[in-house]
Amino acid sequence: MAYNPLNSPICTFSPMQNIAQSNGTSGKQVWQYDSADSLATVQGSAYIDNGVSIGMRLGDIVDVSVSGVLKTPRQYVSALSAAGATISSAT
């Protein structure tokens, strides 16, 4: 299957801008993404093709739920470009 923007990841946590880390950057957002695709497919280059437009940032955390898999490892946005967001295993 292919990514469907109608089933985009949902941001479940976004730190307030005034609660910034000491280095001046804001904290990481947390996203939830449910997919019928395999985890290997979801981890494909620029798989989330609307990642920039929905507000994903490099290093954001992504909890992925794939059909038929009881538990998947926590993911993060490892690359972000105009083509989309790439996620990778955080472990």
C-alpha cells in the first residue's frame, strides 16, 4: 500500500513555545500514526509525504501502530524535506 494523506499522523503532544529547552529550541512533538502498511514500508524514505505541511519537525517522536503487530518500537523523524518525512527506529 502507499501512504494516504487522509490518514495523516496526529500530533498528540506539542510543548508550549514558552517552555523551551535551555539551548533555545522547543521540545519534541509526539505523533500517533496508524497504518495498514508494514513498519518497513512506513520507514521508507519520505513516506509521510505531507510531513512538512502537517508540522512535523526533525527529531519529533512518532508512535506507529501497524495492523497485525502487537507492539512496534518508538520511531522518530530522522529526515525531513519537501518530499516528506522519513521515520526511523529510535532504538
